[in-house]
Amino acid sequence: MLEPIKENWRILLLVVAVVGSSVALFGPGFGPEPAPGESASEAQQGITNLQYGLDLAGGTRIRAPLSGYTATDVAFDGDPPETVIDAVAAELDNTTTVDLNVVPEESAVEVTDPAVTEGQFRAAMDAAGYEYADVRSGVTQQTRDATIGIIDDKINQAGLSGGSVQQVQSITGEYFILVEVPGEGREDVIDLLEERGTVRIDIAYPDGNGTGVQRGVLTQRDFDTIGTATQNERRQGSYVPVTVRNTAANGQQSSAHAFQDAVAQRGFADAYQNQADRCGYNPETGEIEEVNGDRNPCLLLVVDDEVVNSFGMDPGLADNMAAGSWAETGQFRLTTGEFAEAQSIALNLRAGALPADLDISGEGTSSSISASQGENFRTYSLIIGVLSVFAVAGMVFLRYREPRVALPMIVTALAEVYTLLGFAALLGYPLELAVIAGFIAVVGTGVDDLVIIADQVMSEGEVNSQTVFNSRFRQAFWVIGAAAATTIIAMSPLMVLGLGDLSGFAIFTILGVLVGVLITRPAYGDILRRLLTVR
């Protein structure tokens, strides 16, 4: 029983790889993760678990640098970051609004204010008295990482399934933020990215015959946690659960206590005594209107100085704030009418402001592919893949004219591609045209290696024993192993340098080489041995 398994374990390993790929491709537990508000069936594209990138699904790709300038190798002379920022900002105009950042880990000072030119920044650094090596265009790695995280939150919270954001580097060393969103138009994606989303919560309250506004009672940094938009099951409407920070720093009052005091001072407890009380704020006039004969204070959600939503307050919550007990937990809900509005609120609060502007104004920074064009690309890719397989199969049959040598070669090569598709589904890696090109390259190099094996085994006459076969196979495998090592070394820089589509091509070419050397080439050797040797 064990002897056949021992002799044919390489073939069994290939079978296991094919079965595992089938599970990854079609198994219900291996599909793409749905975005918020999206079902698993909506996230899955087609009958398989494969995900398609922009080239094959349609959508928008934006590649743009972050605006700003960075002074490198700055000698801080022991000054804390706040001191450095104050000193440099004092030498710039509009010091109350300039965006400066100090990154001690990179010995860098950066300015992300679009109104500040490189010359002004150099002059400010010189005037502040800090020595530095140079001022370059662009921002620090810390800022790029923060931007990637914020944009990723924007994409996820907006429910844009399959969207991705990453950092890429050009050959000249310049860094770009690459954003890909399948199924969305260019203008929609640019609007999402250019919206810096500065968010705060104000209090609008009756002030004599008019309306007063207490600005910035909560800002993004005051929130400890922001929950997911949720539909209210008991009543119509939706809400976003949030928690305000209740820990104080430097002897100052915590955000939760400050918010609690502001709510109590504006009379929310007296205004909202039952569930029928409503907020009557009119965003067009900026005034609180009467509701059931009363003018009640309101919480205002303000994004980029524009009121996007207004809220009343639950009577129990208002009473707890008036009693001073709410700040212990700092939890409450921002309620709204439609679920889409709740998603928008969560998006604004989670994503917040980008630390630097994306420079999308340059030519060639964005491209858009329609859904129908992406579908055409999928069809053409399938046709090209089938044609390449038939072309290779035809050349193999012309070469050997012996089905027992050629058929296993074609089947093994197809099994290799099928295994790679399983890896793509398992990893959730979106298929692009560059990845398809990698598959085609794998078919070519794979069959080339199999031809080397067949030629080496059959070139010196009949194979009349397993010993002779094994000797010739080992000679061929040394050649294949050396070629595989060369391919991996050549492709590795493309994989790690983050060069966009070339990374996908390199990743799957290397995966194909590894699958071939470790699984499919040895399995083909075992199949050929069983067919050719005299037993």
C-alpha cells in the first residue's frame, strides 16, 4: 500500500495542489471580504473567488505625488518638535494656518501647506537657525503612511469593493500614491480623494431671537473609537456609535468632560425631555427653527466648514450629561435618517483630513476604464490564454509526434497555471493584464523546462531502466534549477520596488517558477518515467 505512494508522491503532490486550488477558487469561505454595507455575493465577481483589477473590471486608477517640501538631516540641537515648529512657522506668513510637521525618526521637517513655496520654506529654515542637508520636493515616509491609511479608510467606508491604495516609486526615486478603485468613475474617485474631510461637531443653540454656535466642541482627535454605521432596528433611521476620549493630558480637562459641560450649559437636558423633541436646525439659513413650539439646541456635524447633518439628543443621554456621569464612558450615538447618511458620517469621522494634498493636476496621473471595456479585456485575455495553450500544444506535438510525451506535458503546464489561479484566489490578489502576462510567461517557461526534461531523457536512446531515467532526469533538473534561480533573481527587484503593475507580473512569474520547480517538473518526471521505462 505504501510502496505506490512512495514511488509516486510527486504526482500525488500535484493532485493535492490542483484540489487545493479548486477549493480556493470555488470554496465559499475563500471569497473576497465584502466592504461595509456590501454582501458577500456582491463582493464576489463571477462564479469563482477571483478578484479582477482595474484592467479587467473597469474603474479608475490615480497615481499622484503628495504636495509638500521636506528639509532632510536637520540638526534639532535637542529642541522638542513643538519648539522647532514654532520657530519655523514664525518665519512664514500665515503662521496660524501653516501645516508643519517634525519627524525626529527621519531627522526631517516638512511643510504640506500648498501656499508655501520651496524658496519660502528654505528661507524659513535658514532664518530659524536650524542646519539641514537639503530641501527636496515631497513629504516624509510617516506622512505617506498616514495618507495611505486615511485613503484606505475612505475607500472602505464608502463601500468601494476591491479598491486599493499603495505607495509606488518611480525610477527617478520619486514617491507616488497609487489608488485603484474598480467600478467607479474618475470624477467620483477624485472627489473622494480631494475632499480633505476636516470634521468637527458644533453646538447650535437659541440665543435671544437668533442662533448662536459654539464651534469645535468635538474634533476628530477627540474621538477614541468610531463604530460602524448601523441601522436602527427598533425605530426608523440609522446611527454611528462613537466614544469620546475621557483621559486628560497635561492637567487639562478631558474631551469627554469638556463636551459634557458644553452640552449641559446649552440646556440639552431641559430641551430634550421626551422622544418627540426634535432638532430644528435649518442648514440653509443657519438658524434654529421652532419644532412643536420650541427652539431646541442641536449638535452639528461640520465637514470642511459645511454643516452636513444636525442631531438632537436622547433624553436619557442629556440627563446623564447634566448630572455629570456621562463622561465616565464617553459613549453616544450620532443618529440620522438614512443608512447612506450614517455611512457618510462614519466615513467623515474615520477618514478625516489627509496630512498632505494629492497633486492630481499633473498630466497622466489618472486613467479610467469603463466596465464594458474591462469586460472586453477579460474576454480577450481568455482568448489569448487559450490561443497560447493551443500554440504551445501544437509545437510540442510537432516536436515529438508522440502523445505519451506531449499530452502529459500540456496537462502539467495547465495544472501549473490552474495552481497559480488558486494562489491568486487564496491571496485575494486582483488579476490585471500584467498578471495575465505573467501567467502566459509561466506557460512558456514551464513548457520550455518540460521540453528540456523530455529532450535530456530521450536524446541518448531508449530508456530501458529507472536508473538510466533518474540519471538523465537529474542532469536536466540541474539545468532547470539554474534557470529558475536566474529568473527569481532577475524578477525580485521588480517585486519589491513597488513599480505598480510590474510588481504583479514579477510576483506571479516567481510563483510560477517555484510551483514548477517544486511541484510540476518533478511530477512530470514521474509521469514520464512510468510511461518510458521498461518495467
